[in-house]
Amino acid sequence: MVSLSGRTVLITGASAGIGAACARSFAAAGARLILAARRTDRLKQLATQLNTDVYVQTLDVRNRAAVKEFVAALPEAWRAVEILVNNAGLAQGFDKLHEGEVDNWETMIDTNVKGLLYVSRAVIPGMVECGRGHVINIGSIAGHEVYPRGNVYCATKHAVDGLTKAMRIDLVDTPVRVSTVDPGLVETEFSLVRLHGDKERAKSTYQGYKPLSADDIADAVVWVASRPDHVQVAEVIMLPSAQASCMVLDRKE
């Protein structure tokens, strides 16, 4: 295990869920944090809870110009990003493809795929120049399988899987490592966002079994980041013990 103390970590989508949990776990490991998300109030509140140096920035990863400006304007002390956690992502809608809302599709594609690309394109050149870096993409079991009504969301996570593999190939002649952590069912705001605030339906997603927590995923992310420099953990797939695949789940009544 390599110490993460003093390392500079950039986490997108850090205001809640897996992103916030990653912030807490990296802070506990002594890392310095750049936290980016759309909800500034939540970021600031989170920063007060972390016993480490924190730089907070409001950011919508869908905005290419804003991403470029954000990375370019990082203060000198924060420019050498050593670990990038591409966590910003979401699902919207749960419809059959031919009944889906195009606005939902565009939000998912713009966030999950284009947002990841924009941030990676802005950050990775600095890693290559410094001769040190690690990109950790937060994917999903949905990037390996497809489930009913998951169409476009699954497609975006398949894209994350493909882009992760492509990054690893493109960066093989550099010291920059590329990994993905792909969770199954994790109890966060994910279902609430997907179902546009329907609390009862969202709650039912996690009933009858013990889902993963955001902290479970954060533990894995920090573990991946703390491997020795010659070790590249390509992919971690994490499921609750009650889940065998996207569609195989043992719920207890």
C-alpha cells in the first residue's frame, strides 16, 4: 500500500453519494482534495467536515468551456492533480426506448460520457507532463450488462467502460494509470434522481436486501489508488452479496 498523504485528488460529482464518500475516504488517508459539483452549498458543507486541505469549485461537467476554464484556473498549489475520480454521473427516466424522453437521454449522455471526456481531456495532459497520475472512472455493472428500461443509461456506462479501456491503451507508454470501479446496487440518491423525486419508488429499489453503501465504493476507490506505482488495477466490479447480475437479486420479503 502506498501512502496517499499529500496527494492532490480531484473528485467530480463530489456533493453527495459516492463522490462525497470518496472525499471522506481520501481525506482520512491524508490526501488534499479538489471537490467539484453543481451544488456549491453541499460542497462547502462537506469541506467543513474534512480534516485536510480542500479546494471547492462549482462545476457542471456538461459545460465544456467551464471544465476547461476550471482546470486552467486552478491555483498553482492545486494544479498538479495526481488522482482524478471521474464520478459525476446519473440516470434519468426508466422507460422503454421507444417511449423515452429525449431530454433525459441528452442529460445522461452529456453527463456520463461527454462530461467524463471533457474533464479527462483537461486533466490528463498535466499528469503526462508531470510523469505521474491515476484516472479512476466510476462505471457500473450496467456497463457490462443491459437490463429492461435501462437502455440509454446502460449505453452510457458501456461507453465509460470502452473509454476506460481506450485511455489505458493510449496512456500505456506513460506513468499514468487508468482504472474503473463498477458498482451494482448502491443506496444513494441515484434512484431518487432517476425517478424524478418519486421517494416511494426510489425507496423500493433498496428493500428486501442489503445494498452497497457509498462508503463501500469509496473504500474500493481508495484501495485502487493506493496500489504501488507498478500495479494497475484495471477493473473492480462490486455487487451486494444478494446480487448476482443486473437482473438476479435475492430479495427477502
